[in-house]
Amino acid sequence: SVVILVVASTLFCILRKKKKPSSGEEPTSRMLPTDERSSDSQPAIMTKNKRFSYSDVTKMTNNFQRILGKGGFGMVYYGTVNGTEEVAVKMLSQSSSQGYKQFKAEVELLLRVHHKNLVGLVGYCDERENLALIYEYMANGDLDEHMSGKRGGAFLNWA
């Protein structure tokens, strides 16, 4: 009977937590769930202040001048927002195996999740075939470079 009581209490807590959204979370009503995009439809992700136009992305990256790296999603470029905030702009490659669904899922997740150990999402671009994720710039490189020893020099201070 103790096991049943523990299981029932756990289920009660889980269900209660799901029904009550935390006050710090952004409402999901600004995001419209769609699986596919048509060329005449509005962007599936709707936020007020994190959406950039492709023209904005071109300006912030100085016409994609400085390449930081390349991944499965596409090329990553260095940029600045308003000439002050450094950013890394990840552009979806046309040949990428990850499509719009993956892009949308990543934006929706990163707009809601904030943690000191995650690079923050500054914004995104969703203009037809021009899809970009705009992250905070991390000046010391990425974790993979440090873990694999690819990036010579000083070790990270984990304290």
C-alpha cells in the first residue's frame, strides 16, 4: 500500500505541475503550430521582438563576411546586432537534411528554454527560403573544440 501511495502522489504532482504554467514562461499562444509551409502563408513562429528580416541578417553579418564554422544545419557567421551585441548567425543550407520542421522546433524550444549553460537565442529569420538562427556569440569557441583539443591554447576554467 505504501508503493501505491507513492505512485499516486507522484502522478498527482506531475499532473498538477502540467496544468499550472510557471509565471516566467512565455505564452505559447504567439506560436502557431503548422507542419508544412506554403509560400503565401505567414511564418509559423510568431514573436514580437526576436524576428529579423533577411535584410537585417545580411547587415548584421556584413554580407556574410566572417565564417565561424559549418554544421549539419548550415554555415555559421559572425555578426553584430545594432553594432554592439556580438552574435553567431546559423543559416539553414538549401542542401541541409534538416528542414523547416527542425528549424521551427529549435526556435520554439530556444525561445522558451533559458539556462546559464545554454547559448541564448537572440532571434531568428524566417523569410521564405532564408532561415537563420541568431545566437549569442561565444568568444572562446564551442565545447566540441575544447573537449577534442582542436583549439590550442588555454584550458577553460570550470570554476
